[in-house]
Amino acid sequence: MSKIFARNLLFNKQVMATDGTEIGTLSNIVVEIKGGRIIDLMVTPNVNLDISRYKKEDTYILLPFDSVSAIKDYIIIDKMKARA
């Protein structure tokens, strides 16, 4: 994936799947300290989303940054890559 600047990862940005499913809202990111690589997106899930197949931490679901396919008006993720 090409470079993504922090200003484009605006918190409270909506996260959607490539199939149009609304996943939730970006709350935070998990970053590798040594290299600065983004590991996971911490997302507050939509109330209607079945979160049983996602990695969880407290009230958030963790989506691997590798599952991100686009960042524009929404953050678009590939659901198959995002599942635990």
C-alpha cells in the first residue's frame, strides 16, 4: 500500500467494508513503537454489526491495517482480511 499520512486518518471517520457494510467509526490506531508501522485500527462497531468474527479489545474491534483498501471520505476495508 502506498503511504498514508496521519492527516488522512481522521479519527471519527466512518469505516466501511468493500461490500458496503457499515463497520463502525475509527476511534484510535495501534502503532508499532520501533518502526512506526500502523498495526490495527481500533473501531467502535455499529450496533447492528455481528462482531463475533473480529478481534476485540474492550468495546472496540481491531481491524488489521493490512485490510485497508482505501482511505478517502470513508476508510474501506476488506472484510475477509479483517476477520480474526
